Amino acid sequence: MDTEQVGHLLEALVFAADKHRDQRRKDQQATPYINHPIGLVSILWHEAGIHDPIVLIAALLHDTVEDTDTQFTDLSDRFGSEVEQVVRQVTDDKSLPKDVRKQLQIDHAAKVSDAAKLVKLADKTYNLRDLVKSPPAGWSLERQRAYCEWAKRVVDQMRGVHPTLEDLFDAAYADAMARNLV
């Protein structure tokens, strides 16, 4: 990445940190939510060798529309239409019931762009790792298992886009299985 691209990435980090500033993860420690998008970028960059600025910026912003007052136009105006389109493809419609949203993720996973698949793969990998490390407070073993199985169904629809990233997900899933979550 060149200096200008790093600047855009840092701008996205500041934007995401501001938007998620009052949010916490559901884990037992209630860690700051911004750790999640930063973790996706770390997986993409360090573990999967993905340095595409569109993918990395979209990973930082992937939950801003879904979980904050951010609009898609905010993203396109500030970060460009390519980033906005990737974020749009990984954003759930919160007006739909949760079970419908989850099924739509499975149904649409194969149809999204490769960039969106990379973000989604990193997201599912991070979430499984987090689930194993520190399950959300109040989640039963049954709910944890259901999440793992659902995440695998989503990822299975995206296979073939990035073998290393898929292997990282598979390792997280295997870790969950070894800990009797699945």
C-alpha cells in the first residue's frame, strides 16, 4: 500500500472507532467493539496476506451501517463507491427477523463479490475465535454450537475465493469442535 492508501485506511479506522465508540462486544469482558474490525484487518493483513486497501477499509467499516447511525451514502461520500459496495454486500437488513437475516447470509454468500467474501471470511473467523476464547455472556452451549454451525454454512458457500483465509476459518471451526462446542 502506498502512503495515500495508508492514509485512507487510517481515516477509516478513526471513522469506525468514532461510530463504535460506545459499543461493546458480547464477550464476558465486554471488550470495546472496535477491537472486532481491527481484528478483521489483522487477520486479512497478517494471516491471509491480503493488502487490498478496498478490502481492508471495508473490513474496518463492515458493521458501521448495520450497527450505528451510518448511512451507505456516508461511506460512498467519504471512502468511495467500491468500499461502500463491499460494505453493502456484507450488511444485514436489521428490519428483518434474525432468523431471516441469518438465512439470507447463507443464501447470498456465494453471490457477493470476492472482496465481500474476504471480509465475510475474516469476520466469521474472528467471531469463532472470539466465541471459543470468551463466549458471549448468557449464551448456552446450544446457542454457541448453533452459531458455529451457521457460520460454517455461510463460509461453505464462499469456498474457492482464498484458500489461506478458508483454512484459517477451518482451524477456528476445528478449535470450536475440539472444545466440544460443535
